[in-house]
Amino acid sequence: MGYKSLAECVADLEKHGHLVRVKEEVDPYLEMAAIHLRVYAQQGPALLFENIKGSKFPAVSNLFGTLDRAKFMFRDSLDQVKMLVDVKMDPMQALKNPFKYAGASMQALSALPMKVGKSAPIHFGRAKISDLPQIVNWPMDGGPFVTMPQVYTEDVTKPGIMNANLGMYRIQLSGNEYAQDKEVGLHYQLHRGIGIHQGKANALGKPLKVSIFVGGPPSHPLSAVMPLPEGLSEMTFAGALGNRRFRYFYDDEGFAVSADADFVITGTVYPEDNKPEGPFGDHIGYYSLVHPFPLMKVHRVYHRKNPIWSFTVVGRPPQEDTSFGALIHEITGKAMPKEINGVHAVHAVDAAGVHPLLFAIGSERYTPYLKTQRPQEILTIANQILGKNQLSLAKYLFISAYEDNPSLDIHDIPAFFRHIFERFDPTRDLHFHTKTTIDTLDYSGDGLNAGSKVVFAAAGDKVRDLWTELPAGFALPRPFDRFKLAMPGILVVEGSAFVDYVTEQAHMEAFSKAAAGVDFFGIGLIIVADDAAFAAENENNLVWVAFTRSNPSHDIYGIDSFTEFKHWGCRGPVIIDARIKPHHAPPLEMPIEVERKVDLLGTKGKSLYGLV
């Protein structure tokens, strides 16, 4: 739909039964987040909080809480936007080839941003940072954050909206060492467009102008998370998907302002001007801790008449950002094979926190005159995947050959693992990248942004039948004698609390030697966990524990392992030590007293009756 504002979207969702108003006063400290989490878990409606303690502004969340609702909001434009993806979201290409892209040519006109006068709705009023809803999602958070921002920056060497970047980078509104109403924290991770812009501004000794948009038509926040090629403006995508050109102007200080946003915060980031930011409960399911990040000096806070603050809650997946990912895949699913030759599919596994675990399917065409019995081309493809934009932040990559099973579903976690471990040769098919970069939010490595990666590659005929139940009399040596089969061929073993790497490496190597005589033919992977029953309970628990709590270079072992020149392998199953380590960030937990407050809002006669 061509919504002119967030308010129009809210009204449309309410009219069609996709939104509920929360009329009772709610506390922005934890209570709003807890409500959101409960409603999302039930795949419930969007939520409009009308009465927020300490703020005169209402707030909306869970707009994208289900894929069906997200597709409903873009029901008139989704198919045409998929066609625009074919021309890499370049509206000029569609306009130059109107017959080839007949269904998308009018959409391309909507993709061109429109400069408007300063009488735009956003000019209605001004506010202070402290006037905004001070929403704190998790008890250890360093303060309130903007969790659905659209952060706009321009290239100082090539200014203008067509070379701009719009990204969703979290904003800390207060707390820590920030001067109230004058400073906010700007957190962005590796491989983000804003980093390129700040680098260029720093090189010239210039401050970077930053505009933070909140609210506006729903196509705007979605455009901020779209994985568009560097140099291609997200504002074109916002216009095409929203069926309404992105409207903007420059204020008298030279800041770009979204005319249709509900709020706009403008400010500057000076070279090497940082302050501690965090902690923040993040989408991997743990806190990201306190680190220095860019400091933004606030200039102005604009708002439109009757604005609505937009927010979400991130935490252990699945969460609302899962629906973002599903919608992005819906739009761009056919684009990846065009980006990397030989790729058939790539899936960032949401249940594992996205970046820790990637599945991929690629072609094996190097020796068509021979029957492929080992990974060849898929290793080349794996290197390309690990060098591609945000995919490069992946920590574990499992890749299979398309020719071995053209119908393999990359989104079916048990089926994909089963396919891999039926063919995987641990003496040959493990490939490590050590002392490299990983996701900023992943604390399994040995420093911020630092860790390792590993590729599990599998091609050829089956070499083993995986166990679907353990043989009678199966046993492991102490102290690893509590275990459970989680999936075919994947065994979870319970270990004692992790002490330190010197101690535990000795324990794991002793276990590997002691278990060398055990028949493991039907097992491809052993995962050592603090709680085997929890990890093996379901596939989401398994991948979350295994791949968020391990660093490949430090935590992979193997039964009957060896090093041959520079290559490490093992003759028995691979072992991943996925116990919590002392340097890991703590997991997210909501206090019981907050949950009880939410229970009361779900009683008969209250706004959330039947929803929580």
C-alpha cells in the first residue's frame, strides 16, 4: 500500500484486525518489551501503546511480527519489487527497458526520491531526547535504545541522496557517560555502509552528518535492513516497496530530513570521538557488552503532528527481526545465485542467531567427466560466500553439492544436517579460517570482532547411515557419560562447568583418546553442552547452543584426531565444545516480577486479554 505515514499504516492494520491498542499505562522499563515478547511468541497482532509512563508520545511494535502481516502491508507492490531486484534495484534500468520490465517500470518511478519543501509534516514540532519513550528492553541494558531506527548518512566525497546509506544501527539515548539530551551513542557493526562514510569523513578531518529517522511508512525501516549493493541508495527501495517516492529535504544546517518520518534526530559524529556504549540485549540471545562506539552530538529532534514512536524487541530468535529476514528472502531469494556463480541457495539460520551458522548449496561442475566423490567447486564457492558482504561474518558454514540431492530443502535443519553428515569425511572436509573477523555481537571468540570460522563441506555418495536411535549398550567414558541423541547422527553430551582452555583442552583430548575405541559409525557430530536435555530438546535449542557458544579454532575437537602438515582432521566424529565459557556474554532473562505484571494485563477486561 502507498501509505503516506505510519499512522495510515496503523489505521489500516487495525481496520483489518492486525493491530490491538494497549490502553492501560505501561512502563517503558521492561514492561513494554515483556508484553511485546509474549504477543510475538503467540504470533499475535501489532501493538499500539497509547499510554506510556513518562512520555506523551504513543508507540507501536510488532508491525512485522508475522510474514503474513508484513506481506499484507506491501500487498500492492511486492510482486513488482521482486522484478526490480532483477535489475539490482536500479530504477533507471527499468525505465530504460520498459517492455522488458513492463510490470516494474511504474514501480521504478516510485523508486526515485523526491525533494520537497520545508513545509513537510515532520516540521510540526520539536522535542528533546528525554521526551521520547525511554524504552529499556532487558534488565542489564545500559539505558533506553532506539531499536527501529533508520540511520541516514551521505558520502562526503559524493554527497546526495543517491549515494546515501540508510541502515538500522542501534542508538543509545541515555545512560553511561552520555550528556542528557546532548549526546547519543551510535553502534554499528562490521561491513556496514555507515562505516565507509565515516572512514571517508575521518580521512578529510570532517564531522559526519547523521540523521536518525523513526517511524514513517513501513517501507522505510524495511529498506534500512535490505542487503543492497554498496553505492545503491536504500531510499530507492523504500519508494518502490512503499508505492510512494521517498520524500526528503535538507534543513538549514544541511542535514537530510525524511519528510514522512514521525521523528528525526540530527547530529554529528566527529573523528575518533567515542564513548562507552551498551550493554544491550541483542538478537543472538545474549547481551552485547560495553565497548567504545561513535558519539553523536545531537543538534535537533523533529516530530510530526500526532507522531508514533516505532520500536521492536530483540532477543534470542525467533523475534520480529526474523520476519524481516523472511520478507527479505521473499524479495531477494533469486538474487544470490546471480551474485556468486554456482550458488543455488544460502540460508543464515535464524535460530542460531543468523551470523553464527550458514547453510549453502552449490554446484559441483569441475570434473563432469568423473563422478564427484569429494568437495571441489563447493570449496571455491565457500570462500566466495565468506568474502561476501555480511555473509563474511559467518562462523560456521555447512555447504553441500546440489547434484547429490537437487530437492534438498536448505531451510529444513535436520534434513540438511543429515545430508551433510551422511557424506562428510572428517579427515578431509573441515577447513578452518583462524584469527579472523566474526560478528561484533558474537562473544565466543577471543576479542571484539575477533574469532575463527570453519567450513564443513560434503559432496559425493553417502558413506554412512546415521543412527536415528542409539544401539543397545552404547556407552561413553566418564565424565561424559550423560548423553542424548538430538537428531540423526548428532549426539549431545553433558559436560561439567567449563574452567579454562588449558584445563578443558586436556579434558577433551583425554576424552577423545578414551572414546577412540567406541563404535561411532552412525554419529557424525558430538556436541558437548552444559545441559544435554535442554540442547537436545528441539532443533532451535540445538543450533543456538552449539553455534553461539563455540569458537571453531578453540572449541572443535575430534575422536582420533591428527594434524597432517597444516591440515587438521579426525577419523571419528567431530566434537564441538558448546559449554558456556567464562568470557561469554550472559544470556537474556526477563525478571519474574515483570512477567507477573504482564499476566495482569492479560486478565479479562484488559487490553491484552486472550493475547498473552
